Amino acid sequence: MLETLFAIALKIFKKLLTNTTNCRILYRMKVTAIIPDNIISEVKQYSHGKNITESLIIALSEWLSLKKIKELNNNIQNNPLEFNNYNAELLRNINRM
């Protein structure tokens, strides 16, 4: 019940804030950064964004995805998955059914 009321309140809150300064403050951040021109040019070239902002969003999103994959790989390397009840012969028999 409380979760439903919260969901309704959140929808109303989002509608009230749509296209307002408060909405922009809540959902994105304006940043001033000193980045060398050659890096910006390469990011624009490889990301194929419409403008610098879109290019940076694409590049940062892909960078974050790669970092998360590397973290998952490290976790699996440190704690490998184990399948105790399966072996090659059992899997072949299952596949032949």
C-alpha cells in the first residue's frame, strides 16, 4: 500500500518537474572541464555523436560498461563458477534426448 502511494507521488512529482530548472538539476549535471582538443576530436570521431555533449555521453557510457565488465571478470577470476553436478558425459546424454 505504502509502495503504491509512493509510486503515485513520484509520478506526480515528475510531472510537476518536467521541463523545469528543478528537473534539470535532479536528472543531469552541467560540468565545465578543461579537456585537450585532440581528445575531444578523437571522442567525436569514434563515438559518432551529433555534438560534443552527446559524444562525451556515449564515450563515458561505454567506458563505464567496460569497467563493469572488467570488474565482473575479476570477480569471476577470484571466485570461479562451479558446476558440481554436471560433466561432459551427462551433458551429452541430456542433449541427445
